[in-house]
Amino acid sequence: MPLLARMVESPLSIDIRAGAVGRLAELLADGRISSGGRVAIAVGAGLGEEIAQTVRPQLDNADIFHLDGGTVDYAREFADRLRGSFYDAVVGIGGGKTIDVAKYAASMVGLPMVAVATSLANDGLASPVASLEHGEQKGSFGVHIPIAVIVDLDYVRESPLQWIKAGIGDALSNLSALADWWLASRVRGDEVDGLAAALARSGAEAVLYHTEPIESDAFLHTLAEALVLSGLAMSIAGNSRPCSGACHEISHAIDALYPGNARHGEQVAVGALFASFLRDDDFVGPLDACLRRYGVPRLPADLGLTNEQFCTAVSTAPTTRPDRFTVLEDLSLDSEQIRKRVDEFVETFSR
Ligand SMILES: [Zn+2]
């Protein structure tokens, strides 16, 4: 019997629990990441001081860095500061921006990175991708996958509801991204990685059919797992394909054209519902129902955009990921056709 198997790069440990930040030293020692606590801890601007005070008594060998930026240059500067000393690991505690800067800097200096998420706004916590500002644009940069992922549900519950809703949107958008991947496979012969697709779909479907309240432990745990599974799916696929299709192209276009209105996960939620409507997917009904149930944006107006602005974003979307084939590239709609489909979309889902 052949015993060949592929190796899958994944974090050594995934720990989703309430009070994780308060037990960080123990978790680092238990995970064999740092027994002496000689780590560089990066905390973000928002909760930084509160987190530093929780962490300081348990980890007196650690250096704490207060981060307040999200650009590639800022992450490089942080990497330079890390080179000034010897550490077992870099621990990024906070939301997406802090974790992404810590991930990028840790990759640059070749240190393992521990992601401690205090919010669930996107699927970056366990992914091999750092999303950073570069010039005028936001770019996605390949980095090492975190060695450990810890989610503190106490902090998540205290985070703005809008961030959790954004996380729901990012998790659910996998369904649309996967439908685009299969479409690309049928039309263009792209190869779908079955394991990556299975992970991305399982996480998204667990959220899709959840009915517990948004702030319940049961729901937040499922959402955290879905976002972690998305990260693993991207790691296995070697790109963002299992979690990013037309939904994300539309969001990237909105970022470029109308920045600052809404969060990534909210934009991809609307993008996913629109793309699923264009493909006439079986799951479009449950997707709409889940977004409604948890109060996640569904229509352009929910993002503060007019229908015209959304049409412009849809027509620009394919240029944001030139090699990605999705329903937008497949239909290749002209501006009049886009206007017609967007009007139908808004009409259908406003009811
Ligand atoms: Zn995303």
C-alpha cells in the first residue's frame, strides 16, 4: 500500500478561548514556542496599553512594541527594530493591521510569529498573507503562516459589532470564491485544490447555517474556526483563490475608488451576494438569509455607495486581479449590462 502524502503547512496550535491574552505566557510555554518568554510583543494602537498591562506581569523578559501603522515601510521599520535583539518569536496581539505588520516583519527577520487575535474582522489571522498599504494601494504580500493562532473571545465580544459582521462577510464570501474557482476550472481549465476547497467551504457553511446570537460563545467560536480554516485553505492552495473571487475583486475596486466607507469584510459580503446572484447559485437564498440574520451589509447602499458607484466598481473589478478568472471575466458585461444587472440585484434583494 503506498503511503505517500503531501505535507501541509499549518500552525502548530490553534487555541480559541476566552481569556487567552491573560494566559499568554502559559500558552507560549505549553506550545514549546518560548519557555522563557523572550519574545517581541507587538500591540496595536487601540487596546495596546490595556493588553500591555495584562501581558507585562506574566512575561517580564518580553519587549513590548506599540505599533501604529499599516504600511509596508512601517512593517520594514519594525523588522529593523527586531534585528536589534534576540527573540524566540514575534507575538502580534490585536486586530488585522497589527497582526499583518507583525507577520510581515517576522517573515523578514526569519522568526516564528504567533497571532493573538482580539477581533474577527477578516480571515487574516491564520493566513500566509499580510495585507499592507503600499503607496496609494493596499497590497497582499506572501508571508510565513503563523506558528500558533490564539483567539481571545473576551476581546472579540467587546470589539465593535461592525467588525464581527465584517468577519462574517469574509467567511461567507468563500462560497462565492469557490463557485468562481469551479467556474474557472470548467471554462479555463484552472485546477481546483479539493482539500483547500473543502476547508474553505466547511468553515463558510458552518457560519451560513448558524442560528445562535452573534455575541454567543457558540457563534463566535464557529466564526473564529471558519476564519482560521480560510487561512489554512489559502496556505494549502498556495494562493488566496479558495477565499477570493469576484467578491474580492469588487472589494479591491471599492478600496481604490471609494476608500474609507466600509470594512473589507462588509464589502466582500455585498460582492459575494452580487456575484452569487450573477451566477444564480443554489446558495444565494441561504447566503442572503444569513447576511440578514446577522445584519451584515447586502446592498451597495449598506456600504454608503450609490448604485452608480457600485456599477463603476463592478466594471473596474477585473483589473484588480488580472489573472483571476471569475464570473465577471466570464460574463464580460459592458457598462449598460452591468447597470441592468445591478438594478435587478438591488430590486431583488431590497424586498
Ligand atoms: Zn477577504
